[in-house]
Amino acid sequence: MTDYNREELSDIFQGLAGLFLVFGLAIVILTINGSVPALALIGTAVGLSIIVVFFNFGALFS
């Protein structure tokens, strides 16, 4: 596997990690409140994905 492929996979996994964090947050909010505010959840998903990709959260897993 080339360095380029490894870097691309790392970026993909970092984005997915952010999305799975948001899905977990949505499940917690749904359990506590009974409903999830859709726009707030979309904003959280986008924000966490950006944070994960730009601040290299995936480096903690490697």
C-alpha cells in the first residue's frame, strides 16, 4: 500500500469517526428527550466531522 492510499484511508476513517460520534450523540439525545432536533444534529455532524478531519483525531487510533 502506498503512502497516498494510506493517507486517503486515514482521512476517510477520520470522517467516519466524527459521524459515528454524532450518531452516538443522537441516540443519547433520543433516549433522554424522546425527539432529536434535526437542524442541530446536522450542524453537530458537520462540525464534528470538520474537527475530526482538521485536528487529526484519527492519529489517536494508530
